Amino acid sequence: MIKGHARRGGKKMRKERQKNCIVGITDEYRTSKVCIYCFQDVRMARSRRMIKGKSKMVRVHGALECINPACPSFKEGYTIKARDPHAAAAIAIAGACVLLSTLHKALPPFSPDQSEELQR
Ligand SMILES: [Zn+2]
């Protein structure tokens, strides 16, 4: 992933798509790092595995875990999410905000210039 850059695909591809539907462009900034329920950071899910007779914590690639106890998904016991659908939903949220907000900016957690201020 290229952090902080909008990946926009080929110009040709966009032109083809625009024949059939409206295409929105969204910066994917932090869309796979921010929980879509509480907007706090998620981490890669971990799992306890037996490796060479020893119990070890391993990271599960392709899965995300929200560790915020105040998160709605945490309260429902739904903390581990598949990474790609989660990021797709986050991109949809970020994109919808750009289209609907008067400032045409994504929500602060998905916006490079605004989230830096939040982290201070
Ligand atoms: Zn959360």
C-alpha cells in the first residue's frame, strides 16, 4: 500500500467505467487501519498457535481486530473482521463523505491533513 497517496488506476480504465456509471475517486488513506464502527485504529488480528510444541501468538494476515472496548463491534463480540471487505466499507464511508460534505473532505480519520492534528 502506498500511504497517503490516492491510487487511481489507469485513465483508460476510468473512461471505460464512466460509460456505465458514475465513478467516484477516493483516497484510500488509512481505510484499512481505521475501524469503521468507532474510527479508532485496528490492528492485525492475532491467534494462538502451536509452533514446534510451543504456544505462540501469530498475526493473521487478511484479518483485522478492533481492540477498543468502547467500540460497538467490540461490545457485540464482533472484533475480528476480514480486511478487504472492511477496507471496502471504509472507502465507501470516506468517499460518501467527500461527496456529501460541504468541505468535500473525508472524515478526519480518513483524511491525511486532518488526522495528523488528531494524533497530536
Ligand atoms: Zn472499533
